[in-house]
Amino acid sequence: MFEARLLRGSILKKVLEAIKDLLTQATFDCDDSGIQLQAMDNSHVSLVSLQLRADGFDKYRCDRNISMGMNLNSVAKILKCAGDKDTVTMKAQDNADTVTFVFESPNQEKVSDYEMKLMNLDLEHLGIPETEYSCTIRMPSAEFARICRDLSQFGDSMVIACTKEGVKFSATGEIGSANIKLAQTASVDKEEEAVIIEMDEPVTLTFACQYLNYFTKATSLSPQVQLSMSADVPLVVEYRIQDIGHIRYYLAPKIED
Amino acid sequence: KGKQATMMNFFKKI
């Protein structure tokens, strides 16, 4: 059987909030190393890769590899029933056709269980090569969410230009044009607030704002976000989930005609 | 501005 128990149940709540608007359904692939999920949005312009390691759970048991196809809106509805401080347990019998979520309140006085039917999804899996990126930008995740929200009012595309001076986010549209420049933080006293840029060579790419705004739904999972860019390959937007894993969003660029 | 690429332009199905 499969059983994964997490005292920090709010992590699962936030993970579903971070993917349910971009993906309608996905398969949770579970083995003894943990839970992986990889899925593209319907337009195949973006891809989500979630990893929750077994050692990040308070109890993790996976007797046989199991792939559970789920409707993410349904899972989000179930997880909305969990309190922020609840312990969340996900469990399923081997080759079961349902999964059960159990929520325990901190004082154990309230225990809820929700059973949901699984779906047969034969979603294609993509091979994502390990890549050395020309530019990586670590910055406060709230800052990135703010930039995406502000610039998407000016146009449906955003240009991200990374040079040794810093990173510039731009958008143009009917009402005009907007540029936001972030310089590398000089004195990194509080890592979480710093903008740290590693640049092997400058990169400028154009992306659709709407996907970036879907990605920033993961902001509550991590105080920092890491953007990785190379010429003419998908942008990677990564949110580390403390002590258990990460959620990575890949976004295909808009290629000049 | 620019043609939107998709994941299939970059990653292979496995």
C-alpha cells in the first residue's frame, strides 16, 4: 500500500493551489524515493515538474510503485477542507482505483477522511535534459509575483533581459511601455531579500505573461524564486519547498519570426 | 510579437 503523512499539511494545500489553475489533471507517480508529478498545460506551452521527497514526509510507505491519475480541481476542493495546521495523510491500496486523504487537527480531536476516484490518464512524459543555464536569477518570490502582475497590465508578453548589470523585465502594449530593472544586491545580509544573478552570458527572451502569472501562484511555498535562462530554451521558474522538494515550471519562449 | 513555441520544440517524449 501507499501512505504519505505530512505534519505540515499546509504544504500540500499550497502545492495544489500552485498547480490547479494551470493543469486540469495530472498523475502522481509514487515510488520509494517520493512523489513526482510532471504535466503540461493544455496548450503544451508550459510544463510543471513537482518533486516531494520521501524523507520530507513524517511517515512514508510505498510498497509498490503506484501512479495515481487525479483531477486536480477535485483534489484542490478536498484539500481546501484541511485546516492550515492539520496533518495530511494521502493513502491508497496497491492497484486501487481510489485515493484517501485524511486530515487530523493538531489536538487530534477532529479527524476527516475524503475518498476520491482515481482517473486513468495516459499523459505523455517528457525527458527534461540537465542543462547548464547562461543566467540564473535568485530573487524574492513576492517581488517576482509583483513584477509579473504589474507588467502583465501593459502587454501579453514580457521580455526578460539578463546582463551583468542586472535583470530587466519589460512589456509594451496599447497603454504604453513598462520596464523594471533589478540590480544585483550588493551586500547580501538577508539572503531571502537579495537579488543574486549568475551570468555566463547575457540572455534576452520573450514570454507570455499569462503563464508567468500562473506560476506565481506558488509564491506562498517559498520566500525565494529562481529563474534560469539560456538562449532559445524554456525558462525555468523554481520554487524550493523547504526540506521536502521543489516545484519547477518550464515556459517555452516566443521565438522571433 | 514572435511565435509561441511549445514544450515539444525542446523536450522529447519518453
